[in-house]
Amino acid sequence: MSAPAVSARGLAKRFGPREALRGLTFDAEPGRCLAVVGHNGSGKTTLLRILATLSRADAGELSVAGRSLPKESVAVRARIGVVLDDALLPSDLSLAEGLRMHADLHGVPSPEARIAELCERFGLAPRQDDPVRTFSRGMLQRAALCRALLHAPELLLLDEPSNGLDASGTALLDAEIRAHCARGGAAVLVTHDLERVAACADRALHLRSGRIDADGPAADVIRALRGGAAA
């Protein structure tokens, strides 16, 4: 991607009388991971859901993966991989069956090989024929990462992706985000975990009450947060 992976200008969202996002302006660049941090209710997940085409902004201009939202939502969905608080895999299907369904939706070439590769990478190969409903929280999170990466998206949108992961799963997550960006992809990582920000992100936004309170190199934003300057 030569253009910004995300370009937001004056992005606003309201839920009744509450302003969830108040005029956010920022870019996310190819080859980099942008972390979005802030307390509960700061607007982090609202922002990610808008980027993922699951919600619409009330005002502002937004492009994701080079396409305008909401006008080009279908084209955007083909270019993003999303991890939310739900694995988005049918619980009564096996992992392989659920991933095959998503591969068909995205026209993934050689889907069986791609599914086997991802299941092996995320330690799920022994369980790929088991129903998703039998998976632990950590396994579901690994499965969600497999699904998000299945079609080699340009942009990863990740909402608290380390939830439920053990140390080995977290290390896999960190390595995958770094590798994705090294290949020229981009990532937007919503997290409360400053260790994940330090491990993965090049830049960070701190949101407070729907506004950008701090924006800069990840190390600088982390230092300010830990010192209480932007808490």
C-alpha cells in the first residue's frame, strides 16, 4: 500500500447524547503498527468497529486500505483482517470447516494448504477437526487470528487480541504483527496492555473521552502514560 492504510479526518460518532468520538484526525501507515490505548469508554472499540465497516461515523472523512468508507465497504472488507471479542467461526463446525467457509468467501487460492499452514503456525493443527465450541478462550483467540490472516489482508484490525492468550500465544501474536508489518502490511491494535504496545507498535494514540489526548512514537506515549502525564 502506498497510500495510508487508514486516513481519518474529523471522525465523529454519537450514541444518543453521548459523543463517543470527537473529531479524530490521524493516519496509519503501511509497514507500521498503530496502537490505540485508553481507559474503558474512551472510544477505542468504537473507532475499530468503524474501521472494520461494522459501524458508521456520523461525521468526518475516512479511507481504509485506500478505499472510502462507508461508500466502498465491500472493497474494504476484502482487504482487512479483523479480530474482535468473537472468533466469528460457527461453533458447531470444526475449525477447518469454519476456516474453509471464510476461505471460500475471500476466494483464497489453495485453501487447504493455507488453512494447514495457519493451524500449524498457531499450534492448532491437532485440533483443526474438532468443533469450535470445544475450544478454550485462548484457543478461540488463536483461531480468530487464523481467520483474520487467512486471506493475507493488507490491514489487520485487532481489538484486545491478547485476551485469553497464554505466554506462548502472546509471543506468537507479537511475532505475527511484526512480521505482517515487515511484509509491508499495516496494523491497528486496540489494547489496554502497554507491554503489547511496547512489543508491537511503532506509534500510539491515547484516547480520552473520544478525543486524541496523545499521539506519537509508541515509546514516548508509553512513557507518558506510565508517568501519569496522559492517564
